[in-house]
Amino acid sequence: MRMKRLICVFAAFVLIAALAACGSDPAGTQDPAESAAEGEAVQVMFATEDLSLEPVTSEELFAGNKVTMINVWATFCGYCIEEMPDLEELSGRLQEKGCGIIGVVGDVEGVNDEEHLQQALEILETTGVTYPNLLPWDHWDAMLPVPGFPTTFFVDSEGNIIGEPAVGARGADDYEALLDEALAAIGE
């Protein structure tokens, strides 16, 4: 009887962990940690537009930060939307540490995807998000393999991925602890 209870508790834990992230199709992508283990440098570099359709580059977004959080989210993901007020709160604390945050809306398929672009803008307005949010760029999912939404990556000032991505929604304090780990990993 005790073994059945342990199995049920474990199964419930796995189910809850799986529910903390919305689904994605990672087919054809490689985990950044695997690439690093194989000796390949994993670097995030791009030129894209923000949700106001203004051009932005990775260099300009990352250069002024010791570490930048890249939160990849989707308009259909309730967990992504729920965590956004915490991310906005965290954004101010990150600036004090010389760090930043950006969002990438993983389900907007370019500037012509007006429906998803409008949904994303409405979500940002409703949640009060003011940190930069970007449209995906060509082959973004090869640089940032996302097993589920939201997934958050940490990069240094040159766009090199630091550590493992955080999959699933978290609170501001949890993300700040992960950011502190990333800072420690680069000697800050």
C-alpha cells in the first residue's frame, strides 16, 4: 500500500511539473548544453524587430548587460502570461545588477502574422510588461531550443549561453536566484 502511495505521489509530481510549461515541438533542435559539451560555442546572435516593428540586434541588447535573461513565450501559453507581472517586477531589480531581460514571442510568425502580433501586444499591455519583446528571427529555434513555453535562457554580454535553460513558469525570486547563478558562472 505504501509503495502505491509513493508511486501516486511521484506521478502527481511529474504531472504538475509537466503542466508548468505549455507544449512545443523541439524536433530538429539540439540542447545548448549538449552543443557546449561537444565543444561547440553556443552563441545567440540575431537581427530582428521588436513588437513595435523597430529593428533590434543581439549586440545592442546584450552589450550593456553582464547577463541577459531571454524569456521565450507564446500567446497561447497561460503559464507564460501568468509569470509576466513577476518578470516585469524582476526587470527593475535586474537593472540594479547590470543585467536585463527580453522576451521572444515564439508563436508569432513574422511581421505579417498580424493576428498573433496583435495578441502579443494586448498581452503585454494587460500584464504591464515594458521590457523589450521581440519577434522570432530566422532559425531562432536552433539557437534557443524550446521544449515547452516558457523557456528562459541566460546569456553573457556577447550572447554566449550560460548554464541550462529554465523550462516552465517561475516567480521573480526563483528567476533572480537563477540569474545570480549565471552571474557567478561568469565571475561576477
